[in-house]
Amino acid sequence: MLNPTPPDRRLDALGRPYFLWDVDWTDERFRRELAGADDALRVELVAKLMRQAKPDDVFDYVALSEVFRLWEQLRSRLGRREPFWTWLIGRWRDAGHGGR
């Protein structure tokens, strides 16, 4: 069961999510960029999300099926978070939650 950060704690007074500390984007803009991105940009944005947000918050922005679909491209962009995500994705796959 996921426990995402409530919006009133996830966003600052200007509507910027805590995990976008390195760009001046609002939550609305991040969602818009994700929705309109081609796969190359989508991989970069989802990887940023997976590196910088709480794991439970990731799935408020992107579906697990999308993470599975992009997994091989995402792995190399996760930095020190890669072992955690590899473990978690493996557990979900073993439990039959999707992916190959």
C-alpha cells in the first residue's frame, strides 16, 4: 500500500514539488511536461522523479506499467538509487505485478 505525501506537504507556496529542487517548475508544469514528452525526455523526467522523490510519490506521477516499460533505459539514470529500485521492481515482477 502506497503512502504518498499529501499535496499540502509535497508542494511549496508557489506550487513547486519538493523533489524539483534543481528546477523552477510547478507541479502542474512537471505533469504537463511528463504528459507531452517523447520517450527520451520521459525517461529523463521519470528518472529525476525516481532519484529525487519518495518512492510512494513517484506513482502519483507515473504508472508502474510505465516504469516497467522504460525500466532498461531508467536503470542507468538512477544513480545511487538504482539498487533500491532494482530490488523493488524485481519484487513487484516476482509478485506478478507486471513487466517482463
